[in-house]
Amino acid sequence: MKVAPRELVKRDFEHLKKTLKLFTSKEVEELLFIQTIEGHAHNGHSEFHGKKFVDTTINDIVYLLGYDAFAIRSSRQALIDEIYEFVERVIAGEKVTKLITKDGDPLLRVPLFKEIEINPRDVLIGLYLGGLMDDYPTRKKVEEKYRINIGGGKNYLVDFEVMERMNLDGEILAHGEHEDKIEIYKKNGLIIEIEDDEKEKFLAHPSIRFQYIRHKKGNGVSDDLGMLMGGKLFHSISIALGVFLADAIDTFDKYSLKFVEQDFELSQRIKESGVIDIPEEDVMKFIYLITNPTKDFPDSSQRYFLEINKEKNITCLETHLMYLRGETPPQINIAFERVPNTEVYKYVDEKLKSV
């Protein structure tokens, strides 16, 4: 298998710590950098200098950096659990006015969250919408209604030894089209089928990993547009923040204590609680609006949302919130695509005029 060597992983980690500063705690920063290294290894970016190691997983990165896998999984899960607890407090009727834990810590350790006043119900609406953004069945409904091409897939428990025997790799599974092969993969033992409460037994398994398998190629959705359209469409910054939190869950659950898509799971908990009431029509319009118009449209990861621009001393997250407040944010390049944020805001304004 094509797994990154220890030397390159360590070099990339040190480079990230030396050159980037995220708007969060050092601990959360490093948890995100571990995931950034995985992307660098897959694509040959940064210190990998064009050399691609497409089968490298977060588990490999953690091992190669000398960290304890259970400790890292637990730390990431704890950040997700705090968002779940926030939701339960709102459902229970507690008057929550900020994105903080019951102990007063900001969610995701983002200092800004101790300052912003929020509408808790709207945050739950954002979490609900954000939890459906990557749900493939929901995307298919949007595709049929609006006659657009949306791609999508799902995370599965995958046996990497079987993957290698089948002459597949992580890149092929993540970027090809496999909808008509899923049942074959299950039959051949590539995809492990077990109940959710049994999946934790595989946390330390040497060859079974949580792997994304693309069902269908097509346009994806943009997390930047998720925040911006959520805030604009429903006239609420709190909804935009809820979408941001859903993306954080989707990020951290890639390597946590559960093999389940926890952003979707939480969206269903919110729906079943009866605290919010969002028509399916509004959900589908939202997903239609956040579909990438071009292949290289900005789609910020949590790392890019929270990365502090050295020249302007501001993050993408903060400029998005400024735009939603009707203020004029400074121009900075955002996401991996390094597109000026002002171009994205112009696109949002124009797109909303059409609907």
C-alpha cells in the first residue's frame, strides 16, 4: 500500500506548526493539522513535494507521529460530544446565548464563540441543514428536483487488505464511481457490514478503516456556501454558525470513537426533537444553492476556516460573519483554492437574486 514515510509526515507536521496559526487552542490546532497531513500525503502537497501516498489514513499519521491512537480519537470525539451536549441543552429548554459548553469553554475552543450572542434554535436549524449537506439520498432528491448533477458518496468500514487484493486504493474509492459496485464490495468483504454499536470493536484493527467511497461523480457542495447561503437565505448568523459546527463534526468524526456520520446523526436527533420545523422544500433549495458552480470553487475545510491571515490578522470564519452582518470585510484569499473572499460574496449576492 502507498503509505507515507515517517520522515515526510514529521517534516510536514513541523512545517504546519511553524508556518500556520489557527483561531483555536494549540490542542485543537494539532488535531486539525493531523488531518491536513493526510490530505497533503494523498495529493503530494507541501512537504511531500509531488509524491503521492494515496492509502495514508489519519490512523497512519497518528502512529507515525508517535501519538496514542485512542487518546487522539478521544480528544476529537470530545469536541463532537460538546456540540451534542449543546444541542441537548437547547432541546431541554435551557436559555443558551453563546456557543459555549456548560463549563464555559467555547465550542471547538474558538475564542470568538465566547463573545457572539446567538439564537440557540437557529443554531440547531444550521446544524440540521449542515448535517444533510453531505447526505447522498438528500442530494439525489435535489438533483432530481433541480435537474443538476450532484455527486456524492458515503463513509464505510473498509478492509484495506481486501482493497489491495482487489487492486484498488484509497484514491480510486474516493474519486471514482462505485454506486453499481457497492453490493459486490460487500459480498467480497471490502465493505464490512455490522451494526453501529459493534463498529467500535474495529477502532484498533490494523487493516479496517473508515473510508469514503464515492457513489457518483458530479458537483460537490461548498462549506463556504453552506455558511453564507444558510445565513443569507434564512436571515440568521446563528444558522450560519450551526452549519459551521456541522462541518466541524463532519471533520472530526473522520477519526473519532465512532464509525458513524455524526453530523447526519445529530441532524436526525434535532428533527425528531420537534424544536425546529424546516420544510423539505427549504432544505432542497439550500442544498441546490450551495452546490459548487465550478470544480475549483472555494470549499474551506475547518483548517482553512480557522487559519489566521498573517497580513490582515483575521480568519475566513470572521470575514464570512462580517459579510453576513452587512459589514465590509477585508479581502483575503480563502480555502485551498486561494480565491478572494470578495468573489465568493459577489457570487452569493448574484445567486440569491436568481431565486
